[in-house]
Amino acid sequence: MSFGQHGYVRGVVADSVAAGPGTLLVGLEVHRNNGPWDVPERVRKYSGVLRYSQGTPDDGFSVTGMAYKNSWNATDQVPLRAVESGQIGRFGSLAPSDGGDTSRYSLSYAMRKRTENRLFELDAYVIRSQLELNSDFTYFLADPEQGDQFQQSERRTVAGVNASESWTMELFGLPLRNKLGVQARYDRLSPVGLYNTVERVRQSTVREDRVRESSIGLYGENTVHWLPWLRSVAGVRYDAYRFKVDSSIDGNSGSANDHVVSPKLSLILGPWSKTEFFINYGKGFHSNDARGTTQTRLPDGTSSTPVTPLVPTRGMELGARTEWLPGLQSSLALWRLDIASELLFVGDAGETEASRASRRHGIEWNNHYIAAPWLLFDLDLAASRSRYTENDPAGNFIPGSIDKVTSFGVTVTDQGPWSGAFQLRYFGPRPLIEDNSVRSASTTLAYARVAYQINRKTRLSLDVFNLFDKRASDIDYHYASRLPGEAAEGVNDRHFHPVEPRSVRLTLAYAL
């Protein structure tokens, strides 16, 4: 059981018991939270899991049922000018009826079968989910009378299966490990829609679609130990997608197909003095919204060009891993990622749209150091540069892309009944518009925990979030919105979601 400020309550109970030749696992969670917001968040979350399993992770099966339900009042971003003028506080709201509810139910089967040198794996699942999300990012920009609240609604059924076979062998004296697999998935959205709303009540339909999306992926992977200090991992994957859309907007119904081949290669050299070097190269993709693949008209009647269903990406990485210093695990990597089309957030629609091609590259340094059996340190540093590769007078910076991230942590254990942890995270400033003339501030947050083992079965812990009570932003955007009395074209402004103030939570855990 956990208790905290602002109405935070969380309870979890779980147990596993013998059931015939197998094991039955049961878990339940209840979570409530109002948060520091002037309009209480009123999170009401319930989730549960029921799993029956037999055998071992390498030779057995399991059947799992999961359920999740949640409702809440939204705490979306607010315009900076409304806070600076005193119209609302940092934790206030200009759209108090925003919020949503969602649920998700799933049933899955997993099986593993190992023979002398082979492993067969099979997973199958079916999921039913629903979402209704009411948002208002621009207030009175589109509709000066009733406001700009809109609802995104979705009813989705998903079915899928994954199967693979792995085996080891020798070829010309070289040890090999091979893997072949197939993944298939079918999504049925009936419907997925966007509606104009007032106080969460639908007033009109912007668009409503019924979508069928099917995909299949075939892949193979081969690992070869060429020399004691050289091994390779080579793979190739083929993905094919089919989209079928039945839209409420004339001209937007239709079907689309696309496929992509993604080769990958890794070379690992070493180890020498507990140090190895690696080179990775590979192609991949991201899929766009199925509705965009057949879209020829926007809801306002203007023409639109369908987006590419599957957008290719290409990545490469050069780095090293070492345990040369006793107690230290460290890795350093240089990387680059090319994306044929970025997805850009659009504030007045609450959606993403396809944008220009981009290139990102950077460096990451990760460290885990066991200074003593009771003392651990973690340090992760990352720096990157993100730019559009197609020049545009608007600018080539990618809004929202972070260039520096740092995380530092200390964990203390086994000090009698006491233990504790401290973590400091830093997120660097980021451009909010393409010409980099508006940037967010950086965010630095600290977290601490102290725990006391009362007896073998009972543990009490205290968590403090935002330890130094920093006034910072979780997210920042820059776009036009309109408050009552402002010009019809609205005001371009920074819109931010504040970090929650310092909060304390007490947890009591009891193990039977």
C-alpha cells in the first residue's frame, strides 16, 4: 500500500499458488490520484492479471489474461501568457472538462519448446481496447463561441501471432546460431473518429473512419564466431502492410499497400582485457497513420496528398564495452540515424503530420559502478544533434528534439535494515520551432528514497519526488491559441505542462 499527498493511494496484491501440474499467478492493482492541479486529476485506475503456467521458461507454456481500466481529468499544457497574467496558476486549467477514459483487455498464449540444439517459440494474442480522449489545445481559436474542445475516440481489436525457430550448428568448423521467424498482426478499428465537443458532449463529426490494418514480417538472423576475437550477427527482415480505410469524408476511402526490406549487420571484436568493440549498421522503418495513406481531402475540404505508408530509416553505431576496471561496466557509442520523414506534432489538431527528412547523430556514455557490495553508482550521458536535411526557409531545427540528457544515481543497500537511493536527471533545452528562435528551458529533477526493513516480511519506504521542488516543465510547445478577448488569429505562445511540485509517498510492503 502506498499513500501520498494530493489524494495519492495505490494498492497492489499478488500471489502465486500451485494449480495441478502448473502455477497460477494472480495480481490486482488499484490506483487513485488527484495531483496538485486546481482541477483534480481524479485518476481512477484498476488493473489485474491472471496467468497459468507449466514447465520452465525454455520448455513450457503459459496462458495470460490481463485487464485495465482508467479514467481521469486531463492536465494538458497551458499557455504561458495565461499564467504570467494571473488568469490561472501554474497548476490551473483553461479547459476543466478535458479528460478521458480507456480500457484494455487481452488474452495471450506463450509456448517454448527446447530440444537438444533447437528452441521453438510461439506467442499468440488478442486485445480489445477503447479510448475516449477530450482535449482543447487552442481554446477559442477555431470556434470563438463554443470553444475548440475535440474528442479522439477509438475502438480497436488486435489479433497477432509470433513464431520462431532457433538452432545451433557448425559449418566448416565455425559455430553458428541461426534464427528464423514470422510475425503477423491484424488491427480492426471500428470506428476511430475525431469529433467537436462541448463539455465532453459530441456536437459534430470532424471525421470518422473504419480501418483494417494487416501486417506480416519474416526475418532471419545468423550469428557466426569467426575467430576467438571476432563474431558477426547478420539479419534481414521483410515487412508487408495493407491498409483499408472506410472514411466519412468523400475521397478518403480506399486501400494502400507497402513493403520494406530491412538488412542489419553487427561486428563484435574482442574481448581484450575485458573490452570489446562493436560496429552496427541497419535499416528499419516507421509506419504512418493508416488514415493518411488514403487521404486526398482534409476535413475543411482542401486537397491533401496521401503519405507514404512505411517510412524507411537507416542507423549506424560504433562503440566499445568494457569491464576492465573491477566493478565498472561501461559503454561508449557514437551513432547516427537517418529518417526519410519526421512526424511533427500539430497543436491545433492534437495530431502528428508527416514532415521532412532528418538526420540525428550523437554520443552516449553509460556507466554502472559497484564501488562496494553495498554501494552502487550509475552515470549516463548523452548528447545529440538533430536537423532536417531538406532546407526550408522556416528553419531546419526539429521542434522538441533534446540535445543533452544526463542521469546520475546512487544506491545504498544492506546497511543493517536501512537502504536508500538518489537520482538526478537533466534534460537540456530544446528548440520549439524550426528556426530555433524559441527554445525551452532545461529541466533538472531529483528523486530520493529511503527504506527500512522492519522484519523479514515487512518493508517501509519513503519516496520523495522533485526533491528540490524545482519549477520546471515536463513538456513545452510553441503554437497559436486564442483566449477570450484576443485577436481572431490568436497568439503564438509557449504552452507548457509544469513538473509536479515536491511530493512524498509512503509505501508499506508485506510478503507472505
